[in-house]
Amino acid sequence: MELGFTHHQSAHCENGVASNLLKHNGFDISEPMIFGIGSGLFFVYIPFLKVNHAPAISYRPMPGTIFNKAAKRLGFKVKRVKFSNPKAAEKALDENLKNNIPTGLQVGVYGLTYFPDEYRFHFNAHNCVVYGKTETDYLVSDPVMQHVTTLTHKDMEKVRFAKGAFAPRGQMYYPVSIPKASDLPQAIIRGIKETARDMLAPVPIVGVKGIRTVAKLIPKWAAKHGPKVTNHYLAQIVRMQEEIGTGGGGFRFIYAAFLQEAAVILKNDELKSLSLEMTKIGDLWRDFAVNASRVYKNRSSQTDVYNTLSKEMLHIADLEEEFFKKLKKAIA
């Protein structure tokens, strides 16, 4: 059983799944546009939640949020179902395939056998599309992969019911109502306003203030826990930025692409210049990732590295605060 589904590679899984499912249903929208309308750019530091034995850090909101917000703002509906029983989850997915419905899944990365070993770690908020089934395998369109791939029935059950933080619980989702027309300009404006509001939130663990909090903690971690633990925490920051925040720079490059598209649709040249500014900020995030990786791989020759990384991150926070204030004004 194989459905007529076109695979498009993308930078990030949830945006790519959303874009691919909508394109399949006749609504042509790009990955960056889904990301921007869904207010996908974010930063949060959650010290009480541990992921891979390090404090949770995310450059995006909770799994599913981007697609749900984009759906609400564009006027279509997404059905989401979770399961307590793997057999019930399998039956529901198979029913969708029989009914010619390609289906998005939230899965755990560690059990994805088609990923290279170095990318397989315990992270349960990855997304892919299942578009068919054979006697032994499910046919998978994973948007971060260049080509379609497969998972055995047994491995599919494992990734759908992976344990730990953000356990997917067999979650599957798919659009059920596609509008003939959407108010794209208004959806873009709503998405931008929420992103600017969240990134400028007066909360010490969220947005720009959250970035500053983490930056100031880096030398404190070193003093309290020593290099081994601090380097593990740095690796967590970089992994969430460059591997989970695919597209690089903690999604900053994807957001810059969104602003470039939005500038044309809204006929707003200010958004075009802000797109370039966000690209430069993304470059600084990438530089930070390179410098931090040298530290946790013990390849840095710099002295006072933790304070240096702290200052680097604080500088990025200053630039982002200025950026989001300008972005807020640009669509006021």
C-alpha cells in the first residue's frame, strides 16, 4: 500500500511535515511561511526539566504548537490523536493509510534506524510523515532526509512509544479541513506579533531574557560543577541550536527566510532589511556554536573560555532585543 505523496526535503521536521501535508492537500505553502505564521521562533530555558542529563533548552515552542497556530491563523483544521495502546495506534495509522491519508507522526529520534548513529539520541519531538505500508515496513517521508525511507513495523512502534521527556504516546496528526482561500497577510502579522511579544517577554527563562540567563550561568556552572559538567551543558545548548534547531542558528535562518517572503506579501521593505539583520544574528549564533563545540571537545586554546562564551551570548541577546523591538514596530 503506497499513497501518492510527494516528498520535499526541508530544514526542520515539524515545519517540513506541515508544509508537505498541506501541499499534498492542495495548499501550497513554504516551510519558512509555516514557521513564521506559527510563531516558531522562541527561546526557553527550563532548569527543572532534564533532557540528556542537562537542563532543557529550546529554540522553539512545544511540539505541535507551530502547526496548530499556523492552522488556526490560516483557517484549516488539524486532527491530533494520542494513544495509550500501541496496537490501537497501529490500527489508527493503518486505517488512515487505507483511506489515502498521509499522516504526520511525533516520534523519538533514538530509534530511527535510518538516521546516522551520531544523530540518534534521546529526543522525542521529531516529526515525519507515513505515506504507505508493506508487509515488513512503513514508508516514511522524513523531511530532514534527502529521500524517502522506511521503518520496520517493530521500529515504528518503538519510536511512536519512546519513553522520557515529551514522550509522543503514539501521536499522529493530519489536516482535515483545508480552506479554499486564507487571509495570508493577516496570518503573517499575527505570527510576527506573537513572536516579538514572546521574545521580549519579561520572564527570566523566556526569550531574550532567557538567553541572558543562560549566558550568565555558563561561568557559574564552571565554578560550581567544573569543566566536565559545564561542557556537557554546552553540548546541550549547541545540540538544541544546530541539530534540533535545524536550519542552523537556532532557526534564525529559517525566520530570516520567512521575513523575506513576508516583505513581498505585505509590501513592507522594513521586513526585508530585518531579514538581513536576522541572518547576521544567525551567523553569530553559529559562531557561538563553533566556539562552544571547541570547548566541549577540548580543542580550544583560548583562556577564560567560559566567560568568553558568556559575553558572546550576551552580545547576541542585546542584538536580538534590538531586533525584536524593531520588528514589533515594523508591523504595528
